[in-house]
Amino acid sequence: MSVEQDKRLAAEAAVAEICDGMIVGLGTGSTAAFAVAALARRITDGLKVEAVATSKATAQAAIAAGIAVRDFAEVPSLDLAIDGADEIDARLWAIKGAGGAMLREKAVAAAAKRFVVIADGSKSVEAIGAAKLPVEVLPFALSFVVARLEELGAAVTVRPDYWTDNGNLVADCRFAALADPHALAGAIDAIPGALGHGLFLDEVDAAYISAAGEVTRRDR
Ligand code: 5RP
């Protein structure tokens, strides 16, 4: 069983939660792409849903697959959102944003009555913290925000030649240890010009993790 097959199985398990009439948030990345494909298959079989996408890439893929995609700017709440993660632990704390979509992903997750992470077993960790933590940065405030992130203990790399769908930069942060992720999330949230980050601590309601072909569901 390959990692790709595990991504597909986790995605299909989450997509099985979708019911007629739902508005569904679609995440970004290679695992979320399997959810888009699985949802498209269910729509072909008669499921009636609408979606919002967390990135331009996902919107394009979903539309190409025949999914009705609405503009999130016009959608105040969603029934369910499904997205990948770079790390997820037993507390259902996650680090997201390797694909740079964490700001839109967090807004969509917050709008959803239920937010479900899908991942292959390699993303499952004892405690989050080894993955780089991406922070979306207003270009105007780049030096100031990087300095503040360094004061918080981060080794910062600004992604070269990269802009988010929102036209902003991404500062990838590595911390020697994530002693208090909630405190860190609050500290980053408080930096003017830091527009969003990949710490998802209280957002995740459930996760489908597939390892060696076996899908496990974790609930909060
Ligand atoms: C994008 C994300 C992705 O969901 C995360 O990086 C996982 O991606 P993949 O499924 O390709 O490993 O947060 O911003």
C-alpha cells in the first residue's frame, strides 16, 4: 500500500460524510486533491452539493471535475470542510500550510460546522512541532514581522519567489521546540502584518488517518 493510496483512502472516508444539500469546504494539497476526486465521483452518482475552495488551484480542479464551486465571499457558513495537514497529533492539533493556503484554509475551517483533516500515516506525530510553521506576511511589513517571529524563537526563511493567492509572502518558521502552541498561536496572531499561520489547534473536529491501507478516525 503506497502513501498515495493512503491519501486516497483517508480522503474517501471523509468524503463519505458528505450528504445531499451540504456546502462543503475543499482543502488544498495532494491529499485534498483526492477528496476533490472522490467528491466528483459521488456527484456523478447523484449527490447534490456545493463547494467552496481554499485555493485557486483547488477551485480550478473542482470546477474541472464538475463540482459547483461558490465564492466563499458570499458563503457565511459551511456544513463540513475537509483538508490535509503537514502534521497532526493525538490531540488533533495540526500544522498546515506547506502549500501556502493556510490563511484561506483557516477561514474556511472556522466557517465550517465540522472540520475534518485527512492524512496518510506519515503525517501522524506524537506532538506537532517538527514541521515548518508557515506564516502569511503582508509584504509591506516583511522585515518587521520576520524580526518579531525571530523574537519568538523562530528560524525564519521567507519562501523565495512565492506569493499566496492573496498576494502575500510566506515566512516558514522552525522552532527548536513547540512548548506551548496556544501561546505561540496567540503571539503570532498579535503581530500586525502577520496575517495568518498554520497552527490549527482548536479547529479540528476529527481526522481520518490512513496507514498501510487501514483508516482510523480520531474524534475530538
Ligand atoms: C496547504 C496545506 C496542505 O493541506 C498540507 O500542506 C498537506 O498537503 P499534502 O496533502 O499535499 O501533503 O495545508 O496549505
